Amino acid sequence: MAWLHIVAPPSYGTSPSVRSWCSCGRDLFAAGRARALALIADHAEHLTSCSRLTQRREAA
């Protein structure tokens, strides 16, 4: 399983944060708009390349 938790406060001057977890042991955190967007893109890529996740899909 993989999770992506995004916190994007509506108030001006507050930066978003993102945390990416995966059952393979991945646990990454990013704060700030540019880093948060980069981690979101990286998480999407991880979903297609993680051996644990692809093995589960093939078994199902």
C-alpha cells in the first residue's frame, strides 16, 4: 500500500506540506510549494515502479 498525505492551508503565507509512505519502507516529507509538487510527482512515479506494489497488482 502507498499513501500520500497533502496539507495545503488556505491562508496566504502558509506553505503546503506532503508526506509519501509506502509498504516498501518509503517515508518522505516535503514542505513548500515547489518541493511539495515535486514529491507528488515522485509519488505518482513510485506507484508504477515499486516492486512491492506491482507484485500485489499482479497477484490480484
